[in-house]
Amino acid sequence: MEYKAFMIKYAEIGTKGKNRYVFEDILCKNIRTRLKKCGEFTIKKEYGRIYVVAEAAYDYEDTVKALQSVFGIVGICPVVMIEDTGFENLKQSVIAYMDMCYPDKNKTFKVHTRRSDKTYPIPSMEMNSELGHVLLEAYPQLSVDVHAPDILLQVEVRQTGAYIYSLVIAGPGGLPIGTNGSAMLLLSGGIDSPVAGYMIAKRGVAINAVYFHAPPYTSDRAKQKVVDLARLVSAYTGPIRLHIVNFTDIQMAIYENCPHEELTIIMRRYMMKIAEAIAEQEDCLGLITGESIGQVASQTMHSLYVTNEVCHMPVFRPCIGMDKQEIVDIAEKIDTYETSILPYEDCCTIFVAKHPVTKPRLAKIKESEALLSEIIGELYQKALDTLETVTVR
Ligand code: ATP
Ligand code: MG
């Protein structure tokens, strides 16, 4: 006895009314793409459910892991398929199934039968009680609990065979990628921005990313780390177009012309401006950052106000109300943490002042930026013109 299929549970899609089929179709497409590397599967929508059926030998662990990375899925139920639906065979099958899934029988259970094949001679209620009965006979340690059973054994009888399942493996939840436009993630080598990208993508948003580097002050290894992070995030989001901006000249210009305690805030304003320009070219509808209120000087309420002022697009900051540890917990869950903590320099850490402003005033920052007026236009354009774009998957 082995699992030949998975029944896919999805939650919020069910609330989409007339658009429901659009969400379901995109979910099926995303599942198909994600499972390509795991084997040969048929993905079908039937009776308001999605089934993933293995057409050849496949690796169970890899397949479950791949399904757990598809947004929109809340539960993955491994299914045993039985060809002979004769009631005697069904009885033997549920006995064998129980033994395979639950070596410890000290549990409560309930059988729930559904007949998609209405010509099947035994009514569901009768099947429930008969199958319950044979299970109790086979395993006296089991007991029935119809209200809150440990095991809800589901049997579905169809014309083509019967499906038996009870396990529900948690999926990532959210909505299928591709159902909600796309956004531009400002991806640094830190812990927060990959988490921010993951969280927005989880709501169905496709992700583009932009990274600002400052060679030779930042190394190729620092850049490679960001490419690696983008790859880790792409396990959930699908391919990410990563735009790498050479930010050195702009940073140097700010460093040479503006007050040092304002370096970070002015630099962040230029980052947002450039990110927004690229986002427009890429048809994105918003920006995403890993900012969290009060985490560092550039993320106080005053700093966020001043940074945000350059943007016209909505800026999504899903980590905004989270403590560092809460962000770390998600980074660990999505497997980006170990890469994020590798010690390569970030372009922000090289040009930081000893005492950055924590309460910048917009008017004062604009005055300082005016000191750049003769050179910044050209540098800004050059940064956009020398953009390097890679697709990471
Ligand atoms: P992270 O852990 O995401 O690096 P952080 O705590 O280091 O965040 P900052 O360096 O202040 O915080 O950056 C705040 C946000 O700005 C980041 O989460 C990221 O979205 C963006 N950002 C910072 N540096 C860069 C960079 N070099 N390239 C692209 N985006 C950046
Ligand atoms: Mg950072």
C-alpha cells in the first residue's frame, strides 16, 4: 500500500465567488510547475477539489516539500488509491491503511465516507458504521469519537476506484502567486528583506527584486549572497528577476557633499527612488522593504516618514510591527536565516556615520540634497543605465 495521490486543500480561494476558477486554475498551474522536478504527475480539478496524481514512481518527501512551497495550499492529504471498490476489498484496505499510517493504535477515530459514484450499492451512513466496525474488530485499542476524533478516516468511492486518506500535512497558506500583480522587493543581504518578500508573495504577489551594491567597497561575495537569498526566496515565489544597481558613485557623492549624520537617510531616499523607477519599468505595483519600526536609526518613525516621501507607489513593509526575533523565526522557517547571517559587508554598513540622525526633518534633508543638485541627475541616470539583471530560480 502506498500513496499514489495527494488531495490539495485550499482555504481562501473558496471565498472568491465567480473568480474562484481563476484562482484554482492558477493554483493548478503553479503546482504543475513546482512539481516538474519531482516526477510525472497529473493535476486535476474534480468536485471542487484539486488532486495531484502520480503517474510514475516519485519521491514522496521531495514531492511533499515542493507542495509545501506552493502558496494557496493550506493542507496536503496523501491519498491511497484502490482500484477494486468491492466492499470486502474496501474493508481490507482501510484495515491495511490504518496499520500503515498509525503504528500506535491508542487513538480515537471516525470514518467519513462519500460516494461520488451514486450507483454504489451501499449508502454512506451504512459504510461508515460497517468500516468503523471492522476497524474496531481489527484493532481493539482504537475507539470511536464522532465529535473530535484523533483520526478522521475519509473514504471516497468513485466510479474509477476509491480514495482513502486521513493525514493533513500543513501547506504554506496564502494565495497563488500570479493572482495579485507584482511588486519590487528591495533585497539586501540581511535577515529582514527576504522575509518581507516571502510575506508579500504569500498573498499572491509575484516578486521582482533590486539590490544596491557599491564595488569595490562591497565584494562579489556580498553580491553572490544576495543572489543566493533571491534563489532561496524563489523556491516559494517562482523565478525572480533580480536587478543589480551600481550605487557607488551616488554613495560617494552623498559622502562627499552631505552632512555625515544624514548619509544613511539620504542614501535610502535615493535607493527608494531608483527602486521605484525600475519597478515602473517592470510593471510592478508597489515596493517591498524589510523595515521594522525602531530597529535602527533609519527606521524610526521620523526616518520612515522622510524616506517614504520620495515614493509615489505604495511601499509594503510586512515586518513593520514585528520584533527582530519574530522576523528571525520566519527566516528560519523559510530557510534564509543561515545565508542572511553570513558576514559579508553591506553597502549601508560601509558609509554609516557614528551618530546618524534618528529624528531627521524633511526640510533639512531636502536642503542637504540640494548640495547634490549639479551631479545627481547624471549619476541617477547612469545607475539606471548600467543596471545588471539576472533571473534567479
Ligand atoms: P535587512 O535585514 O533586510 O538587510 P536591515 O535591518 O539591515 O534590513 P536596513 O539596512 O536599514 O535594515 O535596510 C532597510 C531595508 O532597506 C531592507 O530591509 C531592504 O529592504 C532595504 N535595503 C537596505 N539595503 C539595501 C541594499 N543594499 N539593496 C537593496 N535593498 C536594501
Ligand atoms: Mg541590511
